[in-house]
Amino acid sequence: MREPLHALGHALLVLLYTSGVAWVLFNGPRIFGRMTSFWAPLAVLMLFVVSATIVGSLVLGRPILLYLDAKKNEALRFFGYTVGWLATLTLIVFLVRLWK
């Protein structure tokens, strides 16, 4: 029973992180003003790389460590739970968006 809740924690951290990034992107023009230089697309691409690294480590980090510790079934189960929770949270986000 601990494994699904642990995976839910990882999925919630992904949701929290992506919510923060979405907020910054949504409010970018108000926060940073109009950007017309090379630095704006560079900043967005760097944010993308950092985001991929953070989310990748939240989704794949523990399963990889478990796999390397020869706990293959546990690694696949944890990965499956995490992806399942992410899919559930994504569905909830879409339903909230449709409802409003």
C-alpha cells in the first residue's frame, strides 16, 4: 500500500512544479515585459531543459534506482503507479478546465 502513495507523491510534485512553470509562462509578459532579444527564447529553452530534467528525475529516478538494485518488478510497478497517477491528475486538470 505504501508504493502507490509514494508514487502519488511524485506525481503531485510533478503537478506542483508544472503548475509553477505554467504560472510563470502565463504571466511572463507581465513579469518580464516584452522581450525582443535573443535572451527570451534562450531562457524558454533553458527552462524546458531544466523542466525535463526535474520531471524526468521525479518520474524515472526511483524506478531506475530500484532497477539497478535488481528490484525489477518493484521498479516497473512504481513506474506504472506514477504514470497512472499522472494520467489521473491530467484528466482532473482537463475536467476542471472544461468545467470552468
